[in-house]
Amino acid sequence: MKWKAFIFWTFVFIGLLSFFYSFNIYLYKRQEELQFFIPQWPYIKSILWIPGGCCTALGQFFVQYYQNSLFASLLNSTLLCGIGIFFYLILQQIVQRTFNYLLALIPVLGLLKMHLRLNYVLDGTLGLFLMMALLFGFTLIQGKRRWLIYSVLSTLVVYSLAGQLVILYTALLFIVGCIHRFKGWQYTLLPMALGSILTYIGARFSLYIPLIEGLQPAEYHEMQLQPDSYIYYVWIRFVFVAAILLLSGYLLKHISWSKWWRKSLITVVIAIVLFDISGMCLPDPYDVQNRMADRISSLAQQKEWDAIIRMHQGKRITNYVSLNFLNMALAQKGLLGDKLFYFDQKGPKSLLADWNHTFFMSKLLSDIHFMIGDLSMSEAYAMDGLTLAKRKGSPRMMQRLVQINLIKGDKNIAEKYINLLSQMPCYKEWAEKYRGYLGHPDLMKLDNLLASKKAADPAVNDLLCLVETDSLWMMHIEETGVNKTALEYLGCSYLLAKELDKFKSLLVKIEDDSRWQKLPVHFQEAALILSIKDPSLLKSISIEPSISERFKEFQIHNKMEHPDNNQIASLYQLYGNTFWFYYYYKQLK
Amino acid sequence: MKNNCFLLILYTLILFGCKQELPEATRINGVAKIFPDYNGVTIPPNIAPLNFRLKGSSEGIAILSNKKEFIRLDSKNGTFEIPLKNWRKLLTESAGDSIQVKLYVRKGNQWLCYDPFPIYVANDPIDSYLAYRLIAPGYRMWNEMGIYQRCVEDFDEDAVLNNKLTNNNCMNCHSFCMQNPKRMLFHQRTTHGGTYVVIDNKIEKLNTKTKETISALVYPSWHPSGKYVAFSTNETKQDFHLSGPNRVEVFDNESDVVFFDVEKQEIFSNPKLFTKGNYETFPTFSPDGKRLYFCSAPAKKMPEEFDQIKYNLLSIAFDPETRTFGNVIDTLYHADREGRSVKFPRVSPDGKYLLYTLSNYGNFSIWHKDADLRMLNLATQKVDSLQKVNSDDAESYHSWSSNSRWFVFSSRRMDGLYTRPYICYFDKNGVAGKPFLLPQKDTYYYDESLLSFNIPEFIKGKIKVDTNELVHVSKTDPGIDIPFVSR
């Protein structure tokens, strides 16, 4: 019968792997960028010293390689599958039934749900894996004396490696002891007492948190969702479910298994329960939305601008974050001013969404401002992102800070971050490349990314609250060099806000500047609208004949005073990708 | 000559006494570069081992010696961790004298021997604990932070309170009455907001925002009697610089100085310290409790004139028996005339000197690279620019040890962003020594830490308040509403 189990769990493993590799790969990358972990012994030693620190260290050790999605998926699948297998084997020790396959999948599904969440850290599953392995070992021990020694030793092992999980482990030991070995069950009281004492010591004297806090729901611990804080809420739920399943297995043991209809009925009922639970454990709309955001973020990190643009083509865009990424991608391709209105824009926040004090937005806004050349703003967001990263820092934000500080000439702080990144396996190569710029800043001129950026003129110092964003971008345009991105962002911000007076001032300012002789398409479109009131504007601005012609046609179609929805829809079909349509028909909230 | 003979005898003893001989080495003029830089610093006789490393990882041998004792350290990677017991013995023997540090460094197949450098050991001990807040130098956000106490005689560091226990709120402005750990206060902000006064382990949570004051109580200074605490109240804003060396600007839109009567549990002030036309802040009492020093700047249009606001250093008499103030305000530093701005005045416990921070403008000096420390001799009114103490980067907050022989200050000289604590000797003649970085067990600690040391304060012993109790009070106690009284 073992081959059946092998085949079953192989299928489960493949299923998990396929799921994680298709759904979770972007989440893994985000989890990796939210931790600062140096895989060096002195650093690890300081973590291991704390009870539960092993799970913390091991969890972070694995997560540092999460940029490799296949590795991350394999690891997560192995852990979940392993937990399922141990649970199955424990159930088999209680009673050998086919439905144990199904029962063992229930906690796996519960953990699957947790693994979809950014806030959940791998340490939790590692602790559970350890616990289930030792619990299974317990069921194999024969003899009361060995039983007792094993349970006490394993309690100490769980405490040292997984901290406060020990109390839950000893609770399960007690349950399994009672169920599996009814005679002598009282021997499990000793490890339970030991586990309680150790947990009390840990919670009361080391962590200073009231014991009741362990029972608070996950949201209460939002910033503390790590096992070393207290007692991971996920652990409590897992053990609670495990206890119910173990007791269920024990109770079902007393039901005769000889009648086929009884077998079928029980199996079907369990299958239905499993099916219901699986519905709750699979990704919900919140997870899908997060995945979308993670995917875009990942594409942006890899500079897959075309992919981001393609993702949004022909689609209704419902949130500013997506628009920010899309417009950043357009700007990176030099197409922002030409293709902005090919997409469903929603006002000036389509370029810069509001900062919501999260790591995600800090990172996005830092990237956008860096791209435009607002180094101070970019640095501010990057520093906030570094602070907000859940696990002591973010290598991704550190990279940004290295770049900014090198450009500004702050070599000492750049070197600090480079030294830290060089100790992280996935950033070592990048760090060494940038280390070369410390000693030879002239090499930065050969770096495509850094060469185009420059620190603001110290003579023009002011506080950012006293400088409007458009003034800031205007400064970039007026600097030497060609900062097309700044021009596009500035012009497009006016167009999105329908502030044509300001846009006109911009045109007047740059009309004699040879760098901006060929204006982007939407700028020309806006100039044509302005020329209705001020025809002289067109004397100094070059408009492509095709755009002029199209505008004339638009004006003919646009003669309706109060067009109905059908008429607007028709206009949209013809001119939806122009500023004209946006200006006349887009409602700004 | 006498010293050289001693050293010669000592090295000879080392040569014959050691189980391992010293390598044959090429003599190099000059001292080896180490981190932290302990060359020529003056240290107390009860400081933790000054672990250090060579700049550049290489095999090395360090000999630390005085006339009688020596410690030999061999290192494969250039990091030297001094055993505590041996170090304490060496320090005890070296009090009032110096320790010579001689380094042998392996470069390839060759050993190089550098000139020894001295570490001077004062007779005056230092307060055994240092309290500080550890916080990321984030601009607007914070994450994990806590108030910690570190035993400076070894490497033990404990959290007095970490915000993981208090729902990730903000905590700051820990302050001690005459370096007494049994009489302290600090604030918590946002969640569990209030001022927490801890006296002999009894914790009181105070709600200190009144309608008469700008804000809840901010920068504290205990009266030496423990009966009063001077505070500022501030409306503080923060923003970023477009360019220039300073990243961030923190400024007050208004501020006043008020006083908390610990026994009567009420807030009072004086019209001279509570004006609309000036920003009064950073109050501090003299050690005899009869004088209040504070900073004040004429109000400006903020934030437009952020770089024009300059704080004077003033003082006024105070009668603790009657809670009354003098009529005359003395000016110790005239900002308009001198051209710069004062903050953080702190009088030495012996009442002889006043240490303050000076920068080109403003009041939040940790973000000003030009910020430096200055020492005012209160008797002669002479100002020492402390050239040996200051650096090219920001030196800012500081505090005295209880014997007035040491002060600790915050500095960003290492990398320009992360604040580190430096300790400086100040002898009875008013001469400051070369400061040294607070030693850590791991010589890479400061390189890898992403947290700044904030508000370093010496304390005479360990804070023993029950953290469980602190958390409990934070979360459950509604706090005592403190009224503002006009007199």
C-alpha cells in the first residue's frame, strides 16, 4: 500500500509546485526584497541565541534565494507536502484508513492560504515542519521509558529551535499520547508541563508581552507577524485544526470499516468538507489583486517595460498604482508624451499616486522620482521604504540609496550599503560593480542609468514643501542635458489635470529651446486646442500635418453641444487615444 | 628614556615569556590604520574592551601593554577581541597612565611592525550605563525602535522598552534626574501616547496636552531636586532639502518652555518663556537648580525663513521653593551677533562648564553637517571650540557623566547618516581629550547596523523598572490629565 501513498503525495507535491510556480512567483520576489539578512556567522549567531531563532534564521536564509522562483516554489511545496505526509503518517499510526489522505490535506490547504500572503513569513512553516517531524517520531517510539525520554528531549529541541511553539507541540504530544498509546498517556504530562514552563519563561520574562496577546487575531500583530515575537497566530490555528483532525481520526477509528457503503459515505463526507475548505483556502480576489501588483512590480524591476505596456493595452485600468507603473514604462520607452492617452488615464495621480506609507508605494514613488531626476524625493522614499521593510531592511531600497548617494558624492554612506549588499549572495555582483564607482567616479559616466542623473545645484537649495512638483520638474528641464522624462512628466501632468494655461506657459518657455523642437504627439494635440483661442501659438510650434488634419476632423465631429452616450462612444472609437477626447469628455474626480 | 627602557624590558620579557615568538618584521614608520580609531584616545578605567580590527583583513598580532602587564592577541583576519578579564586587569594597572598598542600585520609573506600608539587611561571612572534610543534614520516613518541601556563596562545591552511590545508606536526623549536610573521619564507617541514618569519603579502615565500649550510636553530636563521637570512644547515640522549637504530639515513653527511640578502634578510657566514672538526651547537646569538655561529665537515666517532662524543661548534665575523666576534674562550666546544658532545646552554636574551644539541655523542639528560642539567655561565665559572633538560632519546631542569628567555625544562622522555615540574625556583643567567610539564586541557592529543611536544619556546604574509593568501601564492606564496653571 505504500506505493499508493507515494503516488498520492507525489501528485500533491506536483500540484503544489505547479500552483506555487504559477501563482506565487512574484510574491516570492517581494518577500525577498523585504528582508535584510546577512548570511555570515556573527549575524546568524545573534539570531540563533534567541529561542525560536533557528526558525527565524533558517527562514531568512532560504528567503534570500527567493529571487529564484523555482527554488522558492520547490521549497514551499516540499515543506507543505512534508507536513502533509507527517500528518498522514501520524493518522495512519492511529488508524489505517484511506480517508487519512484527505484529512491530512486539510492543514496543508490552510497553510497554502497563508503562503499566499505577503505578511506571512516562512519561519512559521519551518517551525510546523519541525514539529510534525518530531511528532511523527514520537509515534514510532516503543516503550514508556523511551517515550518519556524522547518527549522531553524533543520538547527541549522544539523550544530551542522554534521557541514558543513548544507549548503547542506538547499539547499535540498529549493528544497523540492519549489517542495512540492510551496506557501510559500520563507520561505526556511531563513534557506538557515542561513546555508550559518554557513558554511562560519565554513569554513572561523575555518578551514581556501579556500571555493573552497570543490569542489575538493576525491583524493585531500586523507589524509583529514573526514567530520570535511571541507565538505565531498561524501556529495556534494549525495546531487547533490538527487536534480536531487527530481526534476525528480517533473517533472514526471506532466506526466499523467493513461495510462498503459506510466507507464510501465517510470518505465522501470528508471529501466534501475538504472541498469546502479548499474553496476558502485558494486565492481570493484580494490575493489576485496583490499578485497583479506584485507582477507589475517585478516586471518593472527587470525593466520589462514592453511587457507592462502590453499588459494594459485595451484594458480598463481601475487603480492608480497600475497607471503609475504603466506611465513609468511609457516614459522609460520615451513614449509617455506620445501614448499617454492610448490608455485609460485618470487625472494627475495617474503619474504619481498618493503615498500610503507602505513599502510598496515608497518603492514605486522612489523609482518614479529617480527616473525623472528628483534625487531628493527618490532618496526620501527609498529611506522610508528601507525603514518600512518588515525584516530589518530592504536590499532593493539599499541599491537605490547606493545609486543616489554615488550621484550626490556621498561616498561613505554608499560604501556602507555596498559593503552590506556584497555580503548577500544575490546582490554581491551588483555591489562589486558599484564598488568600482567609489574609487573611480568617472566610470559612472559610462553607466547608462547613473550618467543621466545629476545632483541638484546646491546654490538652488530650498525645502521641497516650498517647491511645487512642477517647478521641480521645470528645473530639470532647464538644466543642461536632455531630460525628456522630466519634460514629459511635467507636460503630461498639466494635460491630465486639464491645466492648459500652465501647459501653455510651458510651451512658451521651451519654444526657443532647440532640445525640444519635436514635441510629443499629445503636446501637439494640446497646442492645437490652445490655438483655438490663440492662433499665434502655432507660429513657433511645429505640428505634424497628420495631427493637424486629424484635429480638423475632430472639430467637425465635435460640434455637438450635448452629445449623448452613443455619440461619445462613437467619438471615443475615433479619437479615444487623443488628448482632445480626454480634454472634452473625460470626467475628473 | 625611562619609558623606552621599560618598553624594551617589557618586549624582551614578551619575547622570552611568550610561548609563541613574535615574527620577524619590517619596521614601518607610522601607526597601523585600525577601526575604530583608538590612537591617542583617553578612556575610563572601567570601560569595556576596545575591540578593534585592522583596516583591510589580514593576519595580525596586537600587543597591548603597560609597564607591568601585557595582552597578546593573534588574529587570522585582523579582528582583535580582547578578553574581558585580561582587559580589566590591564586597565586597572594603567589608570592614570597609558596602554601602548603595538601591531604586527602580515602583508603577503612579510610581517610589518608599526609604531605603537597610546591609549590613555584616566583615573576618573565613567558612569556604568548608557541609555539611548535605537531607531532607523528614516525620514518620515519608523518601524522597530526601542529605548535601550548598555553597560559600558562590558557589552551587555538590554531593552528598557521595545515598541514591538507597544504596537509599534513611537517612544522618545528619555531623561534622567542627575543620571539617576530610578528617576526617569520618557514619552510615547501615537498609540499609548503620554509621558511616563518612573520614580523608584512606580510608573505614572501623564496626559500632558493642555489647551494652553502648543503640544504635549517634548524636550525634558529634570531639576536636580527631582521636584520639577522643564519641558519645551513644540509644533515641529519636517521636510527635505532639494539640494545641499543636509538631507532633512526639522524646524519648529512655534515653541515654548514650561515646567512640570512632579509633586503637584501640574504644568506652569513664566511669561518670559512662553511668548508668541519667540521660540523658546531646550530648557536645562543648572546643577544647583537655581538657574534655567534655554534657547530662544525670534519668530520667523516658517518654513520660508527656515535658514534664517537662529537661537540664542539665554539663562534666567529660578527659585525652586517658590517656583518663581528672575526678572533678568542673561544672554550667553548672541545669535545675531555671532551669526550661528545654539541648541542643547547642558551644564556639567559640577556647575563649571556648559556644553552646547552650534550650527549655522535652526534647532535640529543632527541633520546639519556643520553642527559642532562648543564648551563654555561659565566662570571665565571663554568658549572652547573643541577642535579635537568635532569633525567634518554633524555632532549634536550630548550628555555628561555624573562626575563631570566624561561626556557622550552623537556624531555622524562615520558615514554622514547613521548616528553613533562617542565618549570624550574632559579633565579638571577643562581640556577635552580625543573622543572614542562606544566599543562593541563585534568590530563590524557599526558597519552592519541600520539603526542610529539617539539621545545618549549616562546613568549611574541599571534601570530596573519592570518592563511587564511598563507595557501594562502603557496599554491599560488611561493616564492622569495634567492641568496647566497660570502661576
